[in-house]
Amino acid sequence: MKKIPYEISDYKDLILGNYYYIDKTKYLEKLDDDNDTLIYLRPGKFGKSLFTSMMFYYYDLNSKDSFESLFKDTYIYNNPTPSKNNYYVLKLDFSKIKESSKNVYDSFRDCVVAGIRFFCEYYDFDYQIDEKDDAETILLFFLSHCSRLKNKVYIIIDDYDAYIKSLLEESEQSFKRVSSMAKAFYANIKKGIGSGVVGRFFATGNCRLDLTTMTSGFNIAWELTDDPRYHDMIGLTIDEVKTLIKEVVFEKDQEKVYQLMLENYGGYLFSKRVEEKLFNADLVMYLLINYEKFKEIPKEIIEKNSTFNCDEAKKLIELKQNSYSKEILEEILHNNDHIRGRLKDFFILELDCDWNDILSLLYYFGYLTIEPDKFGGSIFKVPNQLMKKIFENIK
């Protein structure tokens, strides 16, 4: 019997470890036919890290001999693209910033150094990192040396905006310093693309909050966030959830488990041109692995240390001590089926936050979702009972 992949973010470990895998490889074919520079946003715990890990093994030159063992029985195995195992992959994981005790600026640089160091060891690439330099300079010098490589580099970034949450608690001076660094960092990636060293770029994140620091330095990225073709690339559909339930849950409990998941983990919409709502993948796996262990429906439907919590939601609502916080919370609690506003495309943290900023941030971080509005605006709503409980517990 296969195992439940709760908190398994390495694709190779998942496949070789005999875990259940919902095949998302058909999107590799779509991505290859799309823009070479892409950004895709989803809330935390939807499966972004696993997807980028799967991308790594598909595009990685060194994984060529492992293609059959890693991708057999998937869509892409029978429909490979010319990009299969054709790149040197530089994978940067900025989620590590949240775990670091250092300041955001140094943590960002550490993540860049770690990614480049792994690249050099993995591909036996002779390059010495000067760790005294800042992140943008380290990347610039590294990419310039990559011109010696026989194939192009594919840069894959997981949680590109992870440092934003940490910055919200730091000084304005700290924010400006990191913003300036991030702007130069992505400008150097653009240079790498322009020189032909970098062949493709793909980044995931939570929200458009940081795009303001990238716009002038990285104005070549195409965003897929609300593209209906990629709506369920990350996250689980109704059919995918029901398939997992049938595999794991006793028949007598299957409908109860599905309804529990629908009420508490579902309800997410990321495009007004799509009707089917998605489930949070990590929370679905959390319930399934607990059911498998104890052979009964668990009483706790969310892990205590989950990404979703009252403290984070409260910080977002009260961001920059805005004057809308009490009114927004009241609106969410008593009118959660139609909270009107405008979904913001980007944010400028140096400015005061308005009503639409707060609602949009809550949407990007997974506390609210959207509904189509025939009048052309946005209707925000609480996606499920779990999020409603979080808002109710905010003091």
C-alpha cells in the first residue's frame, strides 16, 4: 500500500518512497510552450515546493538516467518535451529565510550561497563563491562564469517572496535595504537571460507584494497566477481529493471525510474564468495521514504549527496600523459571502495600506478567496470554515 505524502516536498523521495502522487506533469508540457520567464503565485501549503522539485528532476541534466524510474506512469513520460533533462538547474529555496535566526538581508544571501554551492557540487562546476559579497553580486559573478557551460541554466525559485513576512516586522530602513538588494538581484537574472546563459526562469510565491521591487529590474516575467489554463497546476481538485479518499478511507467514512475536507480545506478560486474550486493539498494530506494511523476521523483538522494561524492573519489585517483593520474584520465575520473590494495587482509597502490592499493580502496568503463579479470588481469571501474560525479567534 502506498504512503501518504504529508510534508514530503522532494519529488524523488516521494516517487522512490512509494508515496501517492497526484500527477501534475502535464503542466510541464504547457510551461515549455509558454513564456521562458514565469511566475506562479499560490498560498502556503498548496504544493509549490513539491512541484518545483518535480521540475528540477525533469529538467536536470544529471537526472537523465533516472527519467524512467522517476516519471514512469506519468503524463510527461509518454509526452516528453525537448527540454527534458537539458538544463543545468539552479534551484533557490527562499523559504529557508523563515527558519533563519539572522536578519532578512543576511538570510537572503545565505539562501543564494546555499543554492549556488549545491549547484557547483552537484554539477562538479569549478567556481569559488566570495561569501563576503552581497547576494546580487554573488549571483552576477556566478552567472558570468556559467557562460563556460555547454548547456543553459534553468533558474527555479521556490518562495521568492518568503522574506516579505519577516520584513513586515522589521524597520522601514531594513525593508528599503532588502528591497534594493532584491531589485538588483532580479536585474542580474535578467542580464543572465539576455546574455543567453539563463535559458528559462520559474518562480513561485505567495503574493504580488514584492513585484514592486522587481518591476523595473525584472520586467520580462509573465505571471500565470490567474491564468485558467494553470488554475489547478498546484492544489487539489474535487476529483483528485475523492480519488485519494477512496484509496485511504474506509468506505463507511468516505463521504464524511470528503464533506469535512470540503467544509474546511476547499473553496479556493484563483481565476474568475474558472468555476471549480480547489483544496489545500497539505491539509488534505494531514487529515488522510491521521486517518490512516488511527483508522478514524481525527478530531483536530489542522496541525498546531500550521502556516495558517490567528497571529499571521491579525498581522495582515493590522498591517502598518491602518485605519481599516476593525472594519475589515467586522465585515469578514458578519458578511463573509460578499466583501466587495478590488484585487490589487501589486503593493508598495512604503505607502499606507488601504482597504483593497488588506483584502488582497488576505487573499494571496490564503485567508480569503474570490468570486466572479458581474459588475467587474472583486467579491472576496472566506473560503471555508477553518478560515472562518481563524478570523473568529482574532482578538
